[in-house]
Amino acid sequence: GDGTDLTITSGGAVSIAASPLSFSGAATIDTSGNNLLTLDGGTAGVRIDNGIGISSSPDPSNSLILGVATMTPSGNLKACELIPTATLNAGDVGYVMALDAAFTEAGSGTHALMAGLAIESIAITDGAGATTNAASLYIAGAPTKAGTAVTGGLYSIFVDGGDCRFDGDLIMADGK
């Protein structure tokens, strides 16, 4: 409560036994100077309630905002990359990302769209380079398997039910 800063130098560590750890007002954890901040929840995990903003302030209408700064990467840019490795138990289903949304319509009026996943068009600014192909959604190929791991089909897109609608042209590899 006296406003004194706490500084740990030369590889020191801080262990906080207080629960909950509270901040009165806005707080910043500064990891500048190429220092990594790690939150290790052990077997219990790490829980963040009421939104998170990465390089951007949280917004009450968005649970997670990734506001990646304007940058020139030294290699391929992956603004958000999920790389899970898991061994599934028999009978389990595996997803890298599962979207399970539930919406309630308003009491009146019309909603133009409700969707579990919306992919906006990307904006490409002309520069000195060239782009061969561009897409808002790109799928590199169907899953691969080793041995007899998959007894059914291997599909890049699997629509298990419902109608499919394409408002633009559908262009096949042969140009038709």
C-alpha cells in the first residue's frame, strides 16, 4: 500500500501465495527487453474471465481480441497458431478448434446472419512483390494417415449434413 515498486533482478522468481491476487485499478506487467512472461497453471490450468486483448484492449462484445501490431516478419506470418499434440483415448473425438456457439434471437427485428464461424475477406495492399493466389480460407489438403489409422475417407472439407450454398462461381481444377 505504500506505492513502492518491487524489482527482482538476475533471474529471481516471485511466488505469490495470496488468492486472489488483486490490483486496484489498471496494472501493467512489463516484460520488455525480450523477457518472457509465463503463466503456469499446473494441472489446474489458467483461467481468464471477462475477455482478453492481445495487443489490443478487450471489448465487451468480444471475448478474445488478437490485435497483432503492424509488423514485417522475418519469415512466414502466423498471427495465431494452434499446435496441439495429444494421444486420444479410444472412442474420443479430436478437434484442434471446436466452435460450439449458442445464440438467442432478439425479441423483434431480423438478424442478417448467425454463424459459428465468419471469415472476413482479407485486404491485400499492392507493393513491389507479387501474389500468385489469395484466399480468405485456404486448406492445404486432406488429412494424412499412417497405416490403417483411418478406416473411412480423408477429406479436406466434410459437410455432414445440411445444404451448401455458394453465391460466387465454383471453379474446378479443370477450369469448369
